[in-house]
Amino acid sequence: MHSSTRVILPAAFEVAEIDNLALLIANMLERLIAHNDKIPLLPESLTRFHSRTVPNISVLDYLRRIIKWTKVEKSCLLLTLHYVDQICARMPLFTLSSLTCHRFIIASITVCSKGLCDSFCTNALYARVGGIPVPELNILEREFLHAIDWRLMCTREVLQEYYINLIRTDSSGRFGLEGAPESEVEDSDMDSLSSRSASPMDAQVRHRPSFSLLGNRESSSVLGDTSTLPTIEQNMAFAALQHSLKKPP
């Protein structure tokens, strides 16, 4: 895309328009979903986050609906990505797919807003906006907190890293980062691609997104030093490999 048509986003996520954050997050989640939907669903992989059918609303429209009716804060949107990394590190068989994404998002926003924000909505409103019954949201809330071990917080620096990585890996080519030359964004994508750890699934999933949710970060989060934890892509590859090994000869 020609640089004159690009939207240049501010260097700090706090200043970015919330709809642009929704676009970036939806772009990344939809690419993960496209990959994960190709992984066979195992009985032991089923969780409370799995819907019976695929919701008839896109991830972007779902995020925009939540933003419109709950006035969710920008930090909570970015924390959703942090929670994905946390849960995938703790539950290797969990994958964010078209069956789990929407329920994961509304559970994440509910828990994060109630735990970290000065003002938040009732579960009745979150459930109505999310399209699920209140008792089901209550269960999802408890499951979510257990899955992340009640570790709701992370630093502002970690959220900023998620924000920068979203811009640098956005597949639409629509966004640029204030103060960063265009070549730097392109080079960062190539670096991310070349620095991925090899896995038995690499030959089969060359088409997958060339990034983990946070990229190659070296800082610590609430999980401690996460540099030794598996990335979401490694978890997905491991789950697929486990499935293939269980097949009868």
C-alpha cells in the first residue's frame, strides 16, 4: 500500500484512537483464528470458551460492539492479548479459534475491567453485549481467572510492546508508527520471520502469521521471565504434533 494512504499512529498506545486499536487487534486475532481453525479439535482440548457454533459476528464488529456499549479502556483491549499469551503458556492445548475467540474476549474484558478499572459495567450488561446468558458469563469469569492464575496485571511497558508489535505485524499495510521509517516496519517483519524457532510443524504451516503475540520480547511480565515459555505458535504446533502422534499407524 502506498505510504500516502497509510494511517500514522502515535508512538504511545494511550494516545491512539480506540477504533484503530480494535482494527489492529482484530487483524491479528483473525490471522490466528485462520491458522488455528485448521488444527483438529481434540476432546481434551474442549473448554468453557468453546461455542457450539461459530458466532455470526466478526471479531472486529464484536470488539466495536463492546467498545460502544461498555466504554472499555484501551489498556483492557491490549491486556486481552497478554491474557492469550498467559493462558496458552499455562494450557498448551488451548487455541484461540473461531469457536473460542468471542467468549474469550468478553470474559477477558469483563475480568479486566472489573479488576483494574475505576468504573465498569455489571455482568448483566457485559453478558447482553457479549451475547451470552449471565450465568454463563459468571462461569466464564471464574474459569478465566483460574486459567490466568488471577494474574490480572502487567506493566505499561508490556502493553506498549504489544501495541508496537501489532502495528509492525499488521497484514493490511494500513498503519504506520509515528517516528518510525517505513523500511523499519518491513525489516521488523522479516526479522520476526527469520528468528522463529524451528518446529516439526514448520513445513506444514509456512502460511501461519510470522509472529507471536508479543514478538521477541526480553522484558518480564507478571509471569516472570517469559522468554523461556512457549509462544502461542509453538503451543499450536505442539498440539497438532501430539494429535498426529496419537493417530494409529
